[in-house]
Amino acid sequence: MKAIPLVCASFLLTAAGAHIASAQDGTMSFFVTSQGPGKGANLGGLEGADAHCASLAEAAGVTGKTWAAYLSTGDANARDRIGSGPWVNAKGQTIAASVEALHSDQNGLTKETALNEKGEVVNGRGDTPNRHDILTGSMPDGTAHEATCENWTSDGEGSAMVGHHDRTGLDDSAAAKSWNSSHPSRGCGQEALQGTGGDGLLYCFATQ
């Protein structure tokens, strides 16, 4: 007889936990993609990259939001594409309260908070494989860098500016610690991106 209340209590706690997790997932407005489209830096342009963000978010159960990949091109700055904030990850942790905060020391981006759409930590430096190079094509202030693999349409020669989601690199320089502007990739193909510690991953932000 005593086992029944315990079973019921266990069920209620499990259900409550699932509800909380679902509520947190529903508020998610930022994530690192768990995977890239698979064609290196050829993302199908900004439109293809944005669609990739939306597809992964919806697969994770987050609907009703408009998503933009944090990418710059010759005609667009990443900082102008992502809305005004604030942004939170899949666990409800605040990444930044505004565009200005995101591009300052006030942002909350670390390996532990730059989670993918499933709420998982993304491999960084020291992990196998290292996947900390995130495609951005941007300068530290979120404006365009020239390295964008032909505006995200090439998986051949060229390079793409990347940032380190884990804020670590080969040294203690500002570039190595930059989340959005660390170094250019060796090329635009998938193998070239993997060769410098990447995998064609993106930062995704909900614009509304």
C-alpha cells in the first residue's frame, strides 16, 4: 500500500520535470547548431543558413520563432541580422541582453553556455573531435570580414572567418578568445573546416 503513493509521487515529479524542461526549451532564442549542412561553408547563402537554423530549432521542439544565422556577407553585417535580444540558451541561461552586450565583455558566451539546440555542450579545444570553429565571416564588432567563402556559397578555395565558442585557442590572445572573430579557415570545404578545428557549425539567434 505504501508503494502506491511513492510511485505516484515519482510520476508527478517526472512529469513536472518534463514540463519545466519543455518550458525552458520553448524560450530558447540562441543555440550553436549541432551539425552543419554538410557542404562546408557552402550554406546556400544567408537564406540557406537561416533555414538550417529554423529546421534544427523546430526539430528540437521550438516553434513560432524566426531564426537568423550569425553570418556576415558583402552586403550584410551579422549584428544587424539577429534582432535586438535578449537571447537565452536551451537551459534558459542568458547569453546577452542586447546586440551591444553581445559584442562586449558583458556577453555570457562560454563553452558551458554556447549549447546546441538540444541543450548539449559542443566539443571544444581538447575534445575529440574539436569543433570550436563557428562560421561567422565577421569582425569582433559584428560587421563583415572579407572571408565569407563567396558569401556562403562556396565549398572550394577561399576562407571563412570563424570564432571560438569555447573562447580558447593556441594562445591567450584576444583573437583566440573571440567568440566571433578568431581566424580564417584553411578553405571552404568540409575537410578544410575540420582541419582548423571546425565542422561547419553556426550560431543561430531568434530575431523575434
